[in-house]
Amino acid sequence: MKNQIKYILIFFCGLIFAQGNFQILTIPANTRMLSLSNAGHAMNSLSSSTHNVASLNTDNRLNINFNSHIYPASILYFNTEARIPLQNFICSFNYANLNYGEFKDAESNYSFNSSEFLFKGTIKTELGKKVSFGASFNYAINKIANQFSHAMLLSLGIRTQLNNPKFGLGLAINNIGKILDNTYGINENLPTSFNLSTFYCPKNFPGFLLLDIVQFTNIDKIQIHLGLEIKIGDYLLVRFGNSNNALDLYDADSSYFPGLSGGLGIISKQWNIDVGFFNLESAGIVSSLSIIHKI
């Protein structure tokens, strides 16, 4: 029964976020992205864990990030990152793990673990403080029992923003690469995607409206992600999100808001703390926590 629940949950995650092999490449990589339903990739971020690496913040302080999601059926995601400012560039280094847990073969009773791993290096620079360019180089591993798949990938991004009005636009292509050694020798495509992201702050509105449009090369359906981030005072952020993929979660037991996500962010001089959730309807709730230490 536990195996069946995990298989169903992995299927739901694939419907909402991931397309194809290596789901660790497409799920929200931090709490902010999870609570915004994977919208907001054009906004400046203290993390390179977005789908536009040109959005990495150019703040001149070192920061260490810890991100974790807990899915139903004890599926765990963990991502740690160091962001390092240099003279003309910003660099970051990530390690992430998506652990699906233990499975048991129904016929042989053989138990095995399934996990995915990601190692990522990112570099970003600016041109005249108007346009940002970024690139990331990734090495991904997919492990099922004692079988391994390996992939080398490249992601590229560009973004720009205006301060009056507060408007930003980003364009990225993610996960260009090749699977070097497939687990079962099957020809599978990586989840390569084109991402168009934008944000806008209406006049006298204390927050941002977020829109991301994503097209994967291996499917025809376009994904549309919407997010809302509101700042309350100097220290609190409230976030909500949804996407057109949320309709795939709808069933007879669904709520009025399938796929709704949300969360809170607390900002201070040295620490940022984010908490968030994502509603997988019948499959359960994803909960998430991120901590950013600014040194």
C-alpha cells in the first residue's frame, strides 16, 4: 500500500511540476517558489534555485541557504546553497537531493531506495545595471536501487527590470544537455524548457503580481503559473500561487481551489525564514521551510 501511495504522489508531482526524467530539475527548489506555484522567476533572488539563473541577487554579502520540502508518503527534498559575491560576478554552488524513500518489489520482497541528486554551479553578471546574464552548469544523478543514470546540463538566462514602474522581464532556457548513462538503456528526453517570466508592482500596491509561461520541448501543453507576493510592514511577506496544471489534480474529493499554494516570509538583516505549502488535493499537502543566513 505504501508503494502505491508513493507511485500516485510521484505521478501528481509530475503533472504539476516535472515533465519527464529527473524531476529534481523542475520541482520548486525553495520555499518561496513552492508557495508561489513556481511563479516569480524574473525577480531578484538570494538563491540561484530558480528557473532563470540571471535572477540571482547581486548583493555583496555571502549567504548560505537551506531549503527543504516534505511531501506526503515521506518523500523528502533538501537543497543547500552557498552564494558568493566576487568583483564582477556572483557565483553560487548547490547540492540537492530528492529522496523518494524505500520501495518493495511485490514478487521478490526485495527492498530498494530511489533518489535523485543534483550538483549545480551558477555564475551571473550585469551589463550597465540594466540587463543581467546568467549560466548554470549541472550534474544530475537518478538512482533506482543499484542502477544509476547520469546527466550533464546547461541553463542560460537573461533579465531586465525597471524601477518606475516596478516591472521586470526574464527569459531562460533550462536543462539543455544529455543523459550520459540511462538506468535501463531507454532513450528518454531531459525536461528542457523555455521560460518567460514577468512581474509588476501596481502603483500604491504593496506587492508584486507574477506571471511565468513555460514550454517544455517534450510536451505540447503550455504551463501558466500565477503568483502574488504582498509585503506587510518591513519584515513580513505573504504569498499565494496557482497554475493551469492544478486542474489535473481535480477529482470528486477536491476542494474549490485545487493546487493552491501559499506561504509566509520573514525578513531580517541577517536571516530570512520562509514557510510554505502546496495542496496536492487527494494526495495530501506539501510543506516547506527555507532559511537564508546573510553573512
